Amino acid sequence: QGTPRPAGLGRRRVVSVQPVSAMPFEVLPPFPPGDPRWGELAFLRMGPPDDRVWRRMDKFGTRCRRLGTYESPLAFAFVYLSRGLKPVQPLLPDGTPDPAVAPSVSFSEFHLALFEEAKHWMRRGSRRAGVIAPRGAGKSTLMYQDLPLWALAHGHRNYFIGYAHSNDQAVKMLDKLRRHLVHNKLLLFDFPELRIPKGGRNNSQEVETESGRSFTTSGIDKIS
């Protein structure tokens, strides 16, 4: 059975948060008209253009973001991890940027397939999936950061373990995830339970949140 929808906001700490309007861009992926994935991002259009509900730093903004990303790792990546997304500026035939067309976030079919695969994590039970993609395709960013953060934040999964070719690589990738649990102010404003508690497990191989959810990593060279 899937995890229940969040019923309420609960108690949140008061923290100093940079306004969401200061995020680097507000551009939506160029999905074809009628594409069902537009439905996952519909909440981003709530409110007038100069006062989008999802950008508000109050309980309504938090509820909008939490509910809007609960079943959508795609929306979660756009809202909380947008600094890691690259807006693409369409080019003219001569290779220069087209000033008449606004840049937009571009996801390949590979990325979208991974977002869809992660939705299976909302249901209990085992599942196997193999992913093959070239270097630079974003495998580590999605599988070691974006998708685990989405599942841990919403309680779809309580534990992740990730392996890399070498332990040094594994440690570096875990550090990238850890930085969001320390420095991602919007994420921690909406999900204070993702903070790393004092005295909790927090080392080169593992990080544990206040909610008890954790991510462990290792290199194949360390366990072989």
C-alpha cells in the first residue's frame, strides 16, 4: 500500500529563509500540449504571476509545495533543487541564442523515465530496475541526490544505500546530498525533519536525519 498523504503541516522551526522569488529562474519544461506531465506541475501556476502560491514563505506556501511534490519527484526537483537544473536557451541557425525565445529547463527522456521509476518507491515491496546511460547524463545527481531526497522528505522510503565504483566517489556523492540537509533553506523550511541532529550518525559513509531516515554509501572497492 502507498504511504498516506500528509494530513497537516505540523510544527516548524522559524528560520531565516531567502525568499523563493530570489531563485535563479522560473521556467517550466517545454512538454508538448496535452502531455500528462503538465498535471504534475499545475500547482506552480496557482496565484497571479507576481505572487505564485508556491513561492510564498508561509504555511500556505509550505502546504502547496508539500502537496504538489508529494507524488511528483519531477516537481520536487524543480521546486527544491532548481539550482542544479540547467535552463536551455534555444539557438538560432547560426548557433547564437535566440533572444525571442525564453530559456526553459530541459529534461531528456532518460531523466523523465527515472522520475517515473521513482514513483514506484511510494508503494511498499521490492522492485528491480536497471539503468544505463553515458557519462554526464545525470545518473549520480538523480539517483544519489534528487530522487532519494524526494523519497526521504515525503516518507516514501526511510533508508537508502548507494554504491559507487570507488569509496572516494561514494563519499563525494554523499557529501553533495548532505549539503542539502544543511544548506538548502527552502527544503529545510518545509521539511525540518530532514535536518541532521546533533549527536546523530553523520560521517563519511552515512547521514541520518531527525526523522530517523538515513542514507548510507560505500564503494565497491571497499566491500570487495
